[in-house]
Amino acid sequence: MKRLLAWLLCAAFLLVLAPACAEEDTVTEYVVNCEEWVSLREKADIKSKRLTTVPLGAEVTDCEAVDGTGFISCVYQGQKGYIRSIYLDLIPDAHTPEQLLSLGDPVIDEPVGIGKTQRLLAVRYYSPDRERLRATVFDAQGRQLSSLWMDAGGGSQASQLHAVLGGADRSRLYLLDGEENLLSAYEVGENLSRRKLWSIPFIGSGFATAVDDNGTLYVTGYFGTAPTCVSPDGEILWQGSAPEEDIYWPYRIGIRPDRIDVTYEHGPEEGAPAIVSFSRTDGHILDTRKALPVSLEWEEYSGAEPDEYFVISMEEPVAKVLLSLDAAVSDLRLLELELSADGDEPIWTAQELKRWDGPAGFSHLLIYMTFYGDIPSNGFAYTDEAGAEHAYTIEISGEDGDLIAQEISLR
């Protein structure tokens, strides 16, 4: 009897909690991306009967995506219906930077505008069963000036919505909608949504881009791995030659004076990352080589943003070198090198300038340094996944002025 009574009390307790648990699991969204109102329809079909209109900014509850329709099942003022997903979001049209950042990690967070007094914040996030990206310009006080919003189905393994900032003074926002296969450019500023410069067809996901100082865009993606060159006016100048079939998943583009270097996650040598160089003139392949776990680029030609900084020297002429980690390495060290000789054998000794124990915790390190003569005075070292240690010089090629890393043995 006591056991039955305890069971009944437990069941009653769970029944009391059930509505609260259900309420916590429901998703509330807001009407966005419209002029005044949107339709709440009887079925998940644009031709279905309109039950009522839902005004801009209104809340709807119990939101759930209806697969393959582009509609969200939801409840508005007690009435259940369906609203197109492009008109619903987790935050309202008018929002703060903190609200936007609460949705996910930023893909862009940079000062923009005249005097860099404005802030462009772009965040990719998911809700429910949808991939979404919102780019918003805020003023110095955090007030929203303008916003753009994209929506895609969640069925792809690769991200379908991408944003990158580039061009002269980093004044252009490039957006890729991989579901609609559309690449668009916008001028950054107030009324962002009304500042579209151009849109062109582009098939791709897993966006990799670089933009030179003239605003010429180089872009590639997981589908159609050859890069495309686009003029500042949106004209496709060339589409590069396709690399070998076993070279795929591009994830970074570096710009050189006469070429672009595309780094691929999978290359021909045992699946290790590979770099394919394409001519900036017409996109034909110049060479293919295995990518080092750590690579070097001139900062001015790189399409990547640094997320860590270190100063070796500020003596003129100061060089800005971007060191990028392309694979899992640990115990990265920056070195001061000294070269001597034992007969004909060069002897390199090193003093550590900076050490990151374990995983570095960043992808791109910007180094301020000075090159003295032809003999390298600085380098780097790391431990690879197999536990082997490697050391390299940082030097300038005498052939084309590019940065090169030569492997050395340290004593």
C-alpha cells in the first residue's frame, strides 16, 4: 500500500511538472523581414487559405519546421497555422549586439564606416532545423542602423550561408547563399539591405574567399572546387582549371603578386592538405604541392584575418608576416636563429622568443618583424601529431620575393 501511494504521489508530481517542461521546450520566434505583416496560413503551402495576418515584430510560439516546405508550424494568439520560415527569426528586427551574439559565434565582427565608428556584426546560427545568417550594422552606441538576413534549409553537411568583408577599406560585404546558389555584394553602411551592388550565380558551400585591394574577389567552395575571379563590378573574369579529383574541400585562399594559392583539406599525397597555385591572369594551374602544417604569407596578400599577434621587431622596414596553422600542431615556438658552421655543415642554434604550450588556440598569427640581410634571423618550430619536432626558417625568396620556410636541424 505504501509503495502504491508513493507511486501515485510521484505520478502526480510529474503531471504538475509536465506543462512546465513542455513550455521550456517550445520555441518562440518573431516576425521579421517584411514591410507590415505576414500571412498565417491553414497549411504549409503558399496557396493555402490565409487564417489571419501577423504584424511585423509579433511573437509566435510552438515553432517547428515542416520539412521540405519552407514553412514553420506555429501558434499566434491561440491560433495554429503556418508561416514561411524567411519571415521568422529568434530575435526581432530591432535588436542589440548582445541579442545577436546570443544566437551563435560571429563570422564577422569589425569596425566599419568613416572613421571606423560603426560596427558590422554577422552571426551564423540555427533555428529550428534551419541555417540562418544575420549581418547588422550598429552605431557607436550599439543602436541598429541596418540589417540583412538569410535563411537556408538544414539538410546540407556544409554551411550554406557565408559572409566575408573585403574590398578597398574593407567596405564591401559579400554574402553567399548556397541554397539559392547566389553570390551578392553590398556596400557597408546605413540601409545595408538597399545597398546591393550586384548578384551572380555561384554554386558552392564551405566558402573560401580573398579580396585584393582593388576589390577583385577570388572565391571557391566545396562544390566546384576551382576558384572563380569576380571583378569589383560583379563580372566573372575567369573560372580556374579544375584540380585533380583527389584534391577537394578548399578552405583558404592566399593572394600573391602573380597567383592565388588555394589550400585544400584533402590532397593527392596520402590525403594530406595540398596547395594549388592558380594564375591571377586566367586561372590556369601553375603547380600543386603538399601543404605544410604551418604556412607563411605576406599579411597584405592574405585573405585571412589574424586572431593573435606577436612583435619580434618594429625596426624599419617592418614586415608583417601571417603564420597560419593548417593542421593540428602543438608547442608552437617563435625563434631567434643564429647560423654558424662546422666545416661545410651549417649549424643552427635558436633562442625561444615565444612559446604556446599544447594546441595554439588560434589559426592565424600576425608577426611584426624585420629581415636583416640574406641569412634568416627568425624562424618557428612545432610538434606534429606524431610527436616529431620540426623547425623552419622564415625568409624571403630571392626569385619572386615570396615568403618561404626552409626546414632546418637545431642544435
